[in-house]
Amino acid sequence: MNLILFDDQNRDQLLPFTHTRPMADIRCGIMTARERWELLLHKKSGSLTIAYLQEAFPQQFEQDILFVNGSLIANETLVDAIRQLKSGQALIQENHIIAFAVLHGFDSFEELEKYAGTLEQITFEDRIISIQKPWHIFENNGIVLEMDFKTLTSNKVSQEIPDFVTAINPKNIFIEQGAILNPCILNASQGYIYIAKDAEVMDGCMVRGSFSLGEHSALKMGAKVYGATTIGPDCKVGGEISNVVFFNHSNKGHDGFLGNSVIGDWCNFGADTNCSNLKNNYSEISIWNEHEAKSEKTGLQFCGLMMGDHSKCGINTMFNTGTVAGVSCNIYGGSFPEKFIPSFSWGGSEGFSVYAIEKAIATANKMMERRGKSLSEAEISVFRHIFNNTQNQRNTFNQP
């Protein structure tokens, strides 16, 4: 049976991250939801997502399909329940579709949802972790990282930790073969630490788990890391970070604080960029809900920066608590910018103009070429869709 991970009606609540990806490709813990489902179900997957993303994330399969909600964090109990599904049955919880098996595909979630409502419904009683809001990513990162650690290290042997590394509670530390450790402190007394293959922890780093460093990523010299933090593949991160999730290919190579934040793909932070994650009056933090065009309470006292793919900021940039930056923003200046920065914005505290789409595409390709990559035609089409959609929502700016 083939596997398709579908976006449900809540995908728009996860902007700016779902501007450029299905829900299943959000990273929380060590893995993305897609990587976790594929690992536990032993299947490659396709996607059923919003129309403008479908070419970049194809369905791949047309028949004999297991549909699974891409917002969910897979675990063995949930996987076992899904494996027991028969044709004509749907696994649900609180009227939300978890999974069902079918002989044919669908063109949209609305069509899928309508069909699933005709099936025999089986209720799943156990707790499910579902990523429905941007802050859910860092809020759930600790517990999901622990789950992933146990899954990825089961029946495996860690690379030996060198004598020049200070390792506290080493039984909760796992070093994949090919990873490089320089003299550093790894403190796993309060959480797990996972270093992926070909990753490097440079000299003088101080890491307090839970923590994950992805393949080919580097933790820069003297970095100070508090859990629960995830650095995805091909990233370079330094300075002080606390409870942050980096997706892929993003750089924060210099000093500066970032806390309770989520950073998308291909982002870059200028030296001494800092983010506030706590209000001076210790009150609840609200962030901007782009889809509903209104401020939304998070229920959290700590919440920092949500930054969409391909966004960048200059040296000494300051971000306020609960700031949301969209896709392909270029942010700079000596004071706090607005707490919501629409996609393809260029500027800072003194105001923003529109980041011309051709310039944004050229900049993205220049950064990606450094890693031997470039935007595909499908990804360029996604860029153009986001740009045009954002233009319809914002005030008219002058081109930079």
C-alpha cells in the first residue's frame, strides 16, 4: 500500500512555514513528520497539499493508498493502529481525520474529507501530538526529540566520545559515525543529545540537552546551547540559543541570542542579531496570525521569532517578542522592526518596501549555489505565487 501525507484545513494556521511546504515537512524533534512516518511505516511518501505546492510536492501515487494526516507526530502506538485499518475504515480523534485506506486518490483535502466522512469511523483514544500553530514546533520539541532519539538509536552503538570532551550522563548522548567532536561540554543530565553523521561540534561549545545537530551541520566555536534545541541538516549555528528549531541550510554563525523560535530553510542571521523572547512585564505573548489577519494569543510567556524560508537579517538586527517574518524578507536597521513582516519585504524599523521578485529569486539561487543547489522551476513557481498573494494583502510599497 502506498503512503500519502495530507494537509488538513489547519495548514494556513502554520504560516509562514506552510507557505513553502506541506505540514509533513515541518521539523520538530530530530526529524520532520515525513521522515518519521516513512521510517516507522517503512514506506516512501507523496503529498496531498494546496494546489500551488502540489507540483513541488507531488502525490506520486494514484491507487491503493494509505492517507495519513501530515500534521501528526508518529509513534509506535499510532502506527500500530494505522496498520490495522481495513479498506472502508477511518481512524479519527475528536472528529479529526488521522488516517484511512482507499483504492484511489483525491484532488483536494475537501474531497478527501468528504469521502472519509462516509467510512466506518474508529476512534483513537491515546494522546496525539499535532503541530497546529507555529509555536507548537518549539513547544513540543523536547518531548519529540526524546522520542526520535530513542527511535534512531535503538539497537545501535554510539561512536566513542573522545577523552577531551566533557560528557555528563553519556548514556543519553549518541554520536553517529563520521561526526567530529572538538573539546566541548555535552551535558545530558536533563535531556538527550544526538549528533548526526558528518556534523561537527567545534571548540569550546557548551551544550545542555535535549539537543540535536543534523547531518553536515556545524555548531560554531564557543556556542552556548540550551535545550530543547534542534539544528537541522546543513546548518551553521553559533552564539546563544535556547529552545530553537532550525529547519535546513540556515546560518546563524555569530554571537547574539535567539530563544523559543523557529527558523525555516535557507535563512541567514547577521552578526550580533538578537531576539527578545520575554516581555518586560512578563505577560502573555501574542503573535500575528497571517491567515486570519489578526493578533493571536499564544498562551506562552516565552516566544521569540518565527522566520520563513529564505529570509535574512543584517548585523545588529533586533527582533521583538513574538515576531513573524514571512518568506524571502531582507531585514536590517538599528531598532525593532514591526512584529509582522510580510513575505518579500525589504527594510526595517523605518519602514519596508517590496523585495522585487526577480531579485529575491536571484538571491535565493546565489545562496543555494554555495551548497551546490538551485531553485527548481516548481519552487520558482511557488515563490511567484507567494509574492503575488502577498501583494494582494499588503499596502502598496515602492520597489527597492
